[in-house]
Amino acid sequence: MGPKNAFLIFLAALITIFTCSFAETVDRPAICYLPWKHGTMCRARLERWWFNPETEVCQKMIYGGCGKNENHFFDRTECATKCNEKVTVSLVECYQPKDKGSGHGWLMRYYYNWTKQKCLRFIYKGSGGNTNRFETKAECNRRCVL
């Protein structure tokens, strides 16, 4: 067996170990169980976050600008902190190569560089690419740095 195959077997074993989940009870504030509410359109299309209690993950939404409930957060970090987001380490996303995507965007993002074992900045073009792309360095570290 060559070094490439040994690495793939090692990576598969790590993925299996780190994606196993264990049953646990997590205390969350009542606001985290409120349903998603996009609000009414008040001439706004704002990217916001809400906690999905079924998946236990914070998700993006488009907020119209009026008529929200308390399960509504400015960014993922605020949502994850307030509602104790369930974190599943996905080594697959963290070990993909940096991919700037396509388009005409100029967005500062972070990716996990597994050879340097740290999160680094890069410019994302706005569409395409892969899932090794995070809005903040903190999110990249939380998801990928073991």
C-alpha cells in the first residue's frame, strides 16, 4: 500500500471517529425554539441567521426588515453562542483545497490550510468554490482546528 492510500485510509478513519455523534441534552433558551420568521418586506433583503431546532444548526435566512421574532441573529457566531449550536467536525470540508470560486465578487473569507494546520485568509469571488470557506476566522477555527 502506497503513502497516498495510507493517507486516504487514515483520513477515512478520522472522519468516522469525528462524525460519530452521541446523545446528549443541551439546555437552550426558549427563543432558540421559535420558528423561522422571514418578516415582511420593508424594502430590505438582509442576510441574517436563525437557529433550526430540528437540525440544531444555525442557518442563513433573508430577512425583509420588519416583523421578526427573537430567533433572529446578526451573524452565525451570535446564533451559535446563544443557542449552543451542535458542532459536527467535518474533516472533508476542512481538507479540501482553497477554491476562490468564480464571479466578480471580492469577499474576504477564510479556509483551513491542513498542511500549515491553521485558518488563512483568501479572496472569494462570490459563487461556486467548495465548502472549505468560512465567513470568519473564528468559525474556521471552530469547525476545523482540532
